[in-house]
Amino acid sequence: MAITVAAGLDGPRHEMGVSRMMSRRGKAVRDSRRGWRKADGLPAEQAIVPNAEVLRIPDPLSPPGVIGAAVVRAARRSAHLTRPRLARQLSVNVATVRSRENGTIPLFCVSYDQLQQLADALKRSGAEVGRELGELLSASQCDLLLAGMLGGFEDYAEVPPIEEHSTNAEAARELLRWALAGTAPDRYRQYASPRPLLDKHDIDLVTAMARDLLIGSHGHDLVGYGSALIALADH
């Protein structure tokens, strides 16, 4: 099955992807602030997995935008920018920059125009990494996948194509490997700590869900996707 990327690298496609994902994006942020979740009328501590046993999905411990946060932090550091200075360039307050850098405002909740503005500001300031719009979009796609899995509402209809052989797929694999295994992409290493971006509790949950995909609980088409996720977590 061809699995499409959640948002393209151009404006119109990104906006179309955003409009289709608004409920998922809002749910990702709401669920990160709650305890247990409901799924289709079940008790809040349960969620449905098609063709499988009912799973208990506890509240994630990580904020919903850890990958985008790491990318933005590293980009700002590589440009030798302070948060106040970046905030002034973006015409936002320092709290907004801080929230993007700690993942409480995930990049998938930032508009295309704002992402473009961020990329332009980083580029003008001489950032060595995270300065391209494509990097920010890829980070937002990966964060949305993890938030969806940890929130129990990911339907795998539009996800980063990590099982494919392409430039976009490799970029997504690098970012997810960073989140799950702590192996930052080479270009980021001097600006980032060598540790997983997700809490271990959340890594274990994602790995368990990936193994569920691998045994075919969501259909044969997603077996390869589960295998790719497990490989990234075990790296």
C-alpha cells in the first residue's frame, strides 16, 4: 500500500494536509494535557485496535512535539541566536519560542506561513541545521505520527513513508531514530544531546504498537511499516 506523507513540501499541499488533519492535530494536543483517553465509547483507559485485543494506552509522558522542538533548538543554537532575538525576528513573544523548543507547541500546530517565516529567519541568521522548510515539515510529520500513536488515534492513512527508498523517507527515518533511539542525524550532533527525545515509557509504548503492526493486527499492508519502526527503535 502506498502511504502518503501527511503534508507536502509546498504551500497548497501542506494547507490541504492541515485541513484534513485538524481534528487529529487538535486531539494530539488535547490528549497530551489529559490523563487516560476514550476511544469509540470505551472506558478512558482503553483504545480499540482492529482485529486485536483491546489495549490499555496510558497517558504519554513526552510533549507532543519533541522532534520539532529538537530541530528548532539545534537550529537556533547553530545560528548563535538567543530566544529573545529569535522571538523578535518572528514577531512573537519569548514564551512562544520556548514552547516550540520544549515541544508543548508542536510544529504540526504551526501554520505553513509561520513555518516558512521560521525557516527564513533561521536561514538569515546563518543556522547550519533546521533552516530548510522541508526539515521543519518533516519534523512536524514525524511528531504527528508519534502523537497519534501515543494518543491512540493514529489510523496510518497519512504517515511519513519510512519504509520507502527516497530522500523524504530517509529524512523521516533519521528524525524518528533520534526520537526513539537517541541517535541524532550527523548534522545535528554538535548542537544536541545524545539521548532519545521521547521518554522511555513512550518509547516502549511506540515499540509495542509497532510490534502490533508487525503481526498484522492492522492489516497486512502495515506489516512493513511496523518492521521499519521497530528497526528505528532498536538502532
